[in-house]
Amino acid sequence: MKMLFLAILMALSVGCKSTEQASPNPDFLSGSISAKQLIKGYPQFRAAYEQYQPTSAEITAIKSLSGKSLLVLFGTWCHDSEREVPRLLKLIDLSGVELKSLSLHGINYNKQEPSNLHRQYGLMFSPTIILLQGEVELGRVVEKPMTSLGEDLASFVSE
């Protein structure tokens, strides 16, 4: 009898888990958000922001983005986004760079964004950080930088 009870309990438990995984997590952002809202509302992003200590070279490099725009497509469910987006925000804050605009947009598990920016910019991986001069794309960092985030973004300006 105990074995039957345990078998039923395990079957119910597995059923609940698969139901939970199939339904979308309401904590996952899809759409536009401000940097302040992201850091305040998502503890994993706040922790990464607080822990990150950029080098002076990165802080200096990011200053070359003055007058440019950054478009960031990322997933709050994505470990690369949890690492790179807070780093970008901290670099911007510490450097004091005056960007023309900073636009943060959450994507869902299918890498789609409600205003179709995923199509407009050919999104394939998360995060994708796109540096723009007006409507012209100067370059993008996809998933993770080659050297460092600040230096990689700055290299698009000097090319």
C-alpha cells in the first residue's frame, strides 16, 4: 500500500513539474524596460551590477560612445544577459558617457520582442548589444565580448 501511495505521489509531482515548465514565467520580461527598472526589479541583474568592477581601460573606452545609441535585446531568463547587461549598465554609469539613447528590450524564450525589433535587427542570440549612429549600425556584441564589453563597443567607433 505504501508503495502504491508513493508511486501516485511521484506521478502527481512529475505532472506538476511539467505543467510548471510549460507555462511562461510571469517574471520574464518581454518588451521595453528602463535600466533603473531592470536593476530594481530583477535581483540577479542587481547582484551582477553591484559585483562588477570594470577596469579603467573599459571605463575610458566606453566614453568613445558619446552621442551614439545602444539597443540591447536580452532575456531575463538568459545567463549571458544576466552577466553582460548589468556590466554594460555599470560601465555607462561609471563613465558618465552621454549616449544619444539607451534602449533595453526583453525577449521571450523564442527570442521575440513585442515591437518586432528581433526581426528588424535579425536577432539570433541573447544578449545582442547594437551600437547605432542614427539608423546606421556600427557594430554589435553578441552573447559575450571578445576582449571586454567597453573595448569591443569602442572598437566599432574607431573602425
